[in-house]
Amino acid sequence: MAADLGSMECADRTEWPKTLDVAELRSRGWRPAPFREFVLKVNSRCDLSCTYCYVYEMADQSWRDQPIRMSARTIAHTAERVAEHVRTHRLSSVELILHGGEPLLAGPELLARVVTATRAAVGRSACVNTRVQTNGVRLDAAFLRLFDALDISVAVSLDGDRSAHDRHRIFANGKGSHDAVARSLRLLRESFPRLFSGLLCTIDLRNDPVRSYEALLEHGPPRIDFLLPLGNWSFPPPGRVPGSSATPYADWLIAAFDRWYSAPRKETEVRLFSEIIHLLLGGRSNSETVGLSPSSVLVIDTDGTMELSDTVKSSIPNMPANGLNVAANSFDEALFRPEAAARQLGASALAAECLSCDVRDVCGGGQFAHRYRAGHGFANPSVYCPDLLKLIRHVKSAVAADVGAQLEKLR
């Protein structure tokens, strides 16, 4: 049931959604969707010093107070909470994402313990699909043999060719990491291709979009995720002037889209583009980047604290903090937090400006973290609003032309 946000606003909407009245929502029949994706921060430190990192380089510096690695006790508590959530909501499958920092720094034994403990706790109740998100620097044959044995897929961060990647993804001494990542990707493709789940590429407007896309293609990824740099109205991303009608990120993405879409055969999936097309054709979104589907992601930090989204660390210090911990609290308690409800209300959680937009249901207000404005919280359009509008309309025109051409053939 979608609630009417306007009718339940408090007089003081400062820093919404913390002022959202969840009790009133529940009295009106709203029920949250269960969590299905658990991001485990198994290691809170990194071996790279990426200049755009939201964990280490932005507003929130809480990583400094986190244990370096998850303890055996926290792993056990987390596994039991996942199993409890699976049984409570009768889930048939869940996603377990090993994350950081850099998760490979946790070591093979700890990673194996996390996966085996969670699967053992869940038992036959559900399938626990597992993926590791890594910078690729330490991905070697030993890790890959472990991941093969435990059926853990691997996603790697890569920002394009050497010059594009090494612009940001550097070691502490300033040296670029591209060559190390490329070696790891070659080993992954040649030895354990079934484990390769895709590449994550953070956009830099200085990098040529087509060249970046084709550089990623050289590694044979089954999927590419293009990520908009984290930023918001108060801390705008590079090249994005809040309130400006300019569309630098749409222009970048449109160039990449046209190259991808016009290929004579499908070379790979580009998640953002595929999601937009799926939504335009009446489907539901499977990510928080676009669309109005309820968010089902929960983040567990190395000390067991729960966060509904770690990306909002790019806004202000301690924004994700909610006081919940796997040692004392169930995941259902996190489900009924105002911050969780805000991500599950669909169009009712959008800013007034978004409600009358012709691409509202496709855009979905954009990623939650991109909506923040100091003093107002997250009840705003995305700081990328003009870019999203232009990109979605461009994709819509391309798809409509294709569909029209196919229908003409049937006449």
C-alpha cells in the first residue's frame, strides 16, 4: 500500500525522513518488503586511496572507529540474523555481498567463515547467493580457487583504460592500480570465467565515454555498471552545478548508450541502460539507481551495526547510524525505521517536483543519496535530475523507434 506522504508530514520536515511517522504508516496498512540483499563490510580498511571514495574521502569518517575486520562473534550473529529473516519472511533466496573497504584484506579464512556460517544458519530454507565486490588488486589464484569452491561470484571495480582508471584508483604512494587489476581480470577470465559477474565503473567526465566503454569490453564482462559519482545538493559531484540545466552526465551516458545500443550484437549488459529500458516497457526496477521498487538492501558494518545505505555517508557524518546491531536487534527492527520506510514508499516518498514529471516512474527520483540537501534531508529531486531526465528521454526515443520499426514489419 502506497501512503500519501503529504498527509503525514510533520510540521518540521528538517532532515527528512527521520521525521517520518512509521506508526501512522502501519496504521494505514503499510507493510515493508523484507530485506533480500545483505552487504557485509567484512573489512573496514582498503589498500587503495581512491580520490572519490565515499567511505574514506567524504563527510562521514566513522570508519576510523570501526574494527578492522569482522570478529567471529559478529559473523555468527549476522549469520543467525540472516537465517531469522529468511524464516520470518519465508524467503527462497537472498544475496550476500562481501564488501569493504577492500574485502580481500580480510583474508581467505574469514571470507570462508562468513559464507559457510551464513549458509549453515540458513540451511535449506533458502539459497544464499554470494558475491564479492573487490578492487581486484589482490585477486589471485588462491582466492579464485576458494571462490570457486564456495560458489562466490566476483565483481571488480575498473574505471576504463589505464589513464581513466589511474586518474582516481591509486595506491597510497600515488601509483595507479590499473595494471594490477588488469592482471587479476585476465586470471579470472582465463581460469574461472563462470565466477565473473561484472565490472563497476565510476564516471569521470574527463574520460571519453566510448573509449571507456570499449576499454571495459576488452575484459569480457557479462555486465557493466556505470556509477554516477556520489554527491548531492549540498556537496555537488564534479561538473554538476545544482540547479543548472546543463546535462554533462547525460551527455556522457548517452554517448556510451548509443555505442552499446547500436552494436550489431549484444556485447554485454549495461545495468543502468537495461534497467531504464525494462522500466520503460512496464517492468520493475532491480536496483536503487532508478525506478520505484522498494529497497531491499541492508548493510552490516564490521562491528555489527546495521546501516540502511552506506552511500549516504557522502552527505553528513553519522547519517546512516540508527543504533541497531546484529548482537541485539533483528533485521525486522531495521525494516520499521523511518529511513527504511522512505526507501519503500514508491512515488509517495518523492519530492513534489518529481510527482508531475513524465519520467517519474522510470527515474524514481534517482539514487537516494543524491537527493540530500542540508536542512531538508532527502525529500528533494536528485542533484542529477536534468541528466536523468535527458538520458531517460533519449533511451525512450531509441526504444520507441525500434519498437515502431518492428511493428511496421508486421503490417
